[in-house]
Amino acid sequence: MNDPSLLRAIGMSGSLRARSLDTALPHTAVELAPRDVEVVRAPGLGETPRFGTNAALHRGGGMIALDAYLARIGYDGPRAPTLDTLRAIHALHPRAIAFENLDSWSGRRVDLSPAAIERKLVRSRRGGYCYEQNGLLAHALRALGFEVRGLAARVRWGAPEGETRPRSHMLLRVELAEGTYLADVGFGALAPVAPLRLVHDVEQETPLETFRLRGEDGGQVLEVKSGEAWRALYWFDLTEQLPADYDLFNWWVSTNPRSLFVRSLVVARPTPHGRVTLFDRELTYRRRDGGVEQRTLASADALRDALEGEFGLDLSGLDGIHEALRRLASAGGASEREERF
């Protein structure tokens, strides 16, 4: 089943049921039905997949349970691949699934296979960082019929002037009838809470911040408005990245001793009123009106309460996490503040 129009029909209608091999389409025939797809064998085509209401949807090398994902983020709206659908999912996803690096920080392997991402972020009610967050979003959007491509960015947020960093951040390009949009639910404390149009020098307001894109060196820089100034988040171009590319990036980011995500605990989540972040022991609330409240968490219990309460993370499957939090709490002193998430 490689015909794009047929794949889009599955995403828009939610279902196809094969009845006959003699009508409607060459070699195979389908009719719209309430919710499922039965396996059919057509001459020269082999088997087509069976999709159920909570089936694992497969496309582009990935599988997720779409219904479980949508329930996880609290979305029960239309499933047509439209801008309204994208906006709704993009707003709900980061509120429900916090950005976090507990695995790389505590020495665990970060597995980017679709099954592992779904198990961790959906079934186990954990969070993840950009490859997991945007990877999960990409699989879900493709299952809904969106045309999605993965991109990679060079992070500039917090970087010294003139420093060029590797392409270590994942974001998504989504093609819609209205044009090309960027989707990014994985940039930690400043991930946009709405998709952004791929247009230059236009201020784009979201419920929390205002962003813009400007052209530079054959690509574009995403900037966020800070007071009256603009600060760069990252540079990227439209070169499509494949799963093998992200595997390499992920290995470096999750294992290199110099990586922020190995050295420090980083957790973030937007709320209807602002953003809450945890950098090592420093818990920060930032409101839409510019107000900031900070406090230092001085015990493992306080850290765990914040992770479970403020960020909605289920830590029950993380062996040894309380001891890791105890070591962090007893380290003393303030963390070296960084802004690379």
C-alpha cells in the first residue's frame, strides 16, 4: 500500500475495508468503513496491513498505537490531517508529555525505536528529549495522514558568540494545504507551543511566546522575542534526516561526558499560564506576564515530588532513581547555569 492518496485516505477517514479484488481499483478494491482495515491479498501486491481502532499504525519505518497516544495527550477531536488538527495536537502534546532526560542523566540507554518511544512516553507515562518527543509526534502525524519530514538543527541558545555546534536537535517539517509548517515539541524550556509557518521575517505569536524565522547561510534561524530583543534558538536547513542520522546524534547526546544531557538533570513543561523547568535542583516557574519564581530543591523527596507532581512523570519503573536524586540533592551549591535546552 504505497499509493500516497490511499495512505492519506486512511489517515483522513480512519479506515478502509477491502471487499473485492475486482472493482474500484486495479488489483484491489476498498470502501470507506467506520474504523478498520482487513488484510487482503491482491495479485502482485502481497498483503496490505490491517488497521484497527487502536492498531499499531506503520509508516516510514515506525509503529505507534495512535489511539493510545491521542488519549495520552487528551485529544479527542477530528483526525483529518489539517492545520487545526496539527495545532491542537501540538498544543496538547508538550503539556501532557514533559521534556526530560532522566535516562541519559542516570546512565540508561536512550532507545529511539518506535516501540521503545511509545512504551516509554505513552504506556509508561514518562517524558523524553527531542528525538523521542518529535519522533513520537512524527509517527502520530504520519498515522493521521500528514506529510512529515525530520530535520536537524544547530542549537544557538546559550552558545558563545561565533561557536558552531553540531546538528544535534530534531524538529519536523509538515506540509499542509496552507503551506509548510515547522513542528517542534522537543526544545525543552522554549519549545513552541504551536506549529510555525516556514516564512521569514514575520512575527508569529503563540499562547506563550512570539517567534520569527530569518534566512541565514542557506537555511533559517528560529528566534524568540525576549523583551524588545530577539534571541536565536537554533539554525537549520531543509535537508531531510533519516532514522540512522538521529541514532548517531542520539548516541552522542546521551553518552558523551561533555553533553548537557549526561551532566545535568533537565526537565521542562509548558502550562496554560507559563512554563515550569527543573535544572538539576533549581525549579523555576515563568509566567506569561514575565514573572519568575525560583526555588532550590534540597532533598531527594522534594526532587521526586516535583518530577511526579509538577511534570506528571511516573518514576515507578526507574530502578535506582531515588538514589540518583539523593546524590544530586547532596551535591550542594548551585548548578552551573546553562541554557541549552
